[in-house]
Amino acid sequence: MLSKPRPNYLAGYSPSLVAQVNQAIQQGTFGALLKSRYPLAHKVRTDGALYEFVSALKNQHLRNTQSLSRIEFDSKLQTLRNALGTHTTISRVQGGKLKAKRELRVASLFKEMPEAFLRMIVVHELAHLKEREHNKAFYQLCRHMEPEYAQLEFELRAYLTYLDAGGVPLWSATEGINPPVI
Ligand SMILES: [Zn+2]
């Protein structure tokens, strides 16, 4: 049986940068480093909360783009396919007219992450409402919505590399909900 090739989340980054990440993962310092930058998980845990989160960003930056008919977390989105979020346009006939409905889905994995990472993936998918391809205009729009976009995407990819290497998740969805046991 052929084993699936491991995803390379850091393809496209400079070899020295990738080496630094891999070294920190191997030495066991990566987790503490990233956790010190982002101590807490966000509190966007339900589809309703995600809807609010996405709508706020969309209203702020992309008010004039088509509205989204569905916004939700999707547990079927696998990071192995490198699809962390999706934006789809579904054409449906409504009242004799063909209407395009747009949906935005975010991998459930993002429930257990800091807000900055959730914002990064949402900004990415929102930018696709205007730019289909990952071109210059696309990344410009991402940076317009989140000035730290490039850094966040790199850190997210480094985190996925860490998880893929067997690292323990750094944030949990129940964090901050239960009172600490003393
Ligand atoms: Zn994309």
C-alpha cells in the first residue's frame, strides 16, 4: 500500500527559515515559542459565532461584495489536502432566475487556535470573493484586511508542520471555559 506523501506546509518559504522552524520543532522549543506569542485560544466556537466574526470583517472591508448565504465550521475539511477553508459558489434556480450563492467554510481545526490564526484564514477566504487566484491583487487585499497577514500565514503553516510532526496541540477549545482546578 502506498502511503500518502506528507504535506509540505512550508513549501515556498526560504530554506533557512524552514530549517529554523524544523530545528525548533526537533529541539522541543517551538511550542513554547508560539504559545508565548499567542497565549490564548479565541472564543469563536459555534457556527453562529463564526457568522458574527466573518460578517464583522466583511462589513468592515468588503461591504459591497455579494453576501454569503452560509458560513460554517467544517469538520470534513482536512488540512492534509491543504484546504483550510473553502469558498464556493453554488448556482441555484430561484423563482425562474439563476442565482449564485456563496458559502464560506473554515476547517474545524481553527476552533482550537488563537484569534489571529482564525482571522488569517477568514481574511484569506473573504479575499477570494474578489480575487479567485492567489495573485498579487489577492495578497494585497489580504494585507489590507490584516496587515500581519503574511506573518500569520507563515506562523500558521509552521504550527501545522509542528502538529504533523506529532506535536501536542497548543490551544484547546475548552480553554478558559472551565474554572482551573486548584
Ligand atoms: Zn486560497
